[in-house]
Amino acid sequence: MKLSKTPTIIATVTVAFLLVTGAGAEIIEQILVKVNGEIFTKTDLETRQVAALRQSGQETDPSDVRLRQLLDQVTPDLMVNVVDEMLIVQRGRELGYKMADDQFKGILDSIKKDNKLESDEAFAAALKQENMTLADLRRNLEKQMIVERVRQNEVLGKIGVNEEEARRYYDSHKSEFTSSQTVTLREVFVNAAGDGKTINVGRDEDARVKADKIRERAVA
């Protein structure tokens, strides 16, 4: 997506907010990414890592080694998506996109209904269980709304491909839309004639030779 201005991105920044106490300085937050003045912290990353592991259906209580492997798998894509999201949201705010109070209320009502949360207390308890405040929820929902609107208006809305262009692209990229015909064999049975009671070494050997020839033809 082409933005109206050149983005300034500073990634993997080793910057930390320090809390100075009588015992000395204590790190209270670490900044991992900074995009046009907006920051993404280590706490933000950990929240997204937990959500990604839940969404992927991974085991809820993996070993330390397995957890490290899972995090190594999901974290690179998470960081790329974070930068993309921050740029898109910033573009949306430049265009004046924001969530109105009535929109937020409508979404809240839908969430309560879908999750059978019949009282404000039950809803507050559900938010607390997710370690989230109402402000956090609104901020996340607004980000989702802005991302969707920017993609719809700034990207999809400006894409136009006529039939001739589509055909020309297909003709020049046929290999991307086709694949060679294949046949998959899991098992091939060869009958060794006999009465089912006695073993005939000669017939068994003939069947084995036949099976080997069939396999050679299949591999070739």
C-alpha cells in the first residue's frame, strides 16, 4: 500500500522506561518497535504471542523447550504484522477514521449477546479474565475497524482489472494456476494362487517378482 508520506520505522530498539527507586533503577517496560512515534512494547508482544498460541490450538501447558519452539515460529510473522498494522492505522487516522460511541455500543451489545453475558457485571468479569479493560477493548476494536476501512478504501477500492488484463496475466502465468497430473497409490495387492492352507514357495516367489515389477513401473 502506498502511503501519503514516507514512514519512519525503527525496529528492535533496545530502549526501556526506567523507574527510579531508592534501590536504584528498575526496568518497567521495553520498547521493541517504534513507527512514526508510536511504540510497540515487550508487553504488547507477549499479549499477542499468547493470543496467537491460543488461536493456533497449541497445547495449553507445553514444556519450556516446546514453548520456545512455538514462540520462535509465531513471533517473526507477528512482528511483521504489527508494523503493517501500525502503518495502516496511522493512515486511517490521517483520513479521519474513528469509532463512534454508538458503533462501540452496538458491538458491545453483540458481544454480550453472542457470549450470553446478561449483565454488566458478567461482562466486566469476562474482560478481567482476559486481562483487559473496557478501554483496551475499544482500542482494539477501533484498530480492527480502521484497518478494514483503509484496506477497503485505499487498496481494494483502487484495484480494477478488466477481462482482457486478467486473460493476459493468466496466459503469461499459467504455471501458477496449473499443476501436473499425478496418481497416488497407497497399496497394490498381488494374488498368490493357492488353497489357503499350504505354502507354495514357487507361487509366493512369482507373486513377489510380479510385485517388484509393478513397483518399478510405478516409480518410473
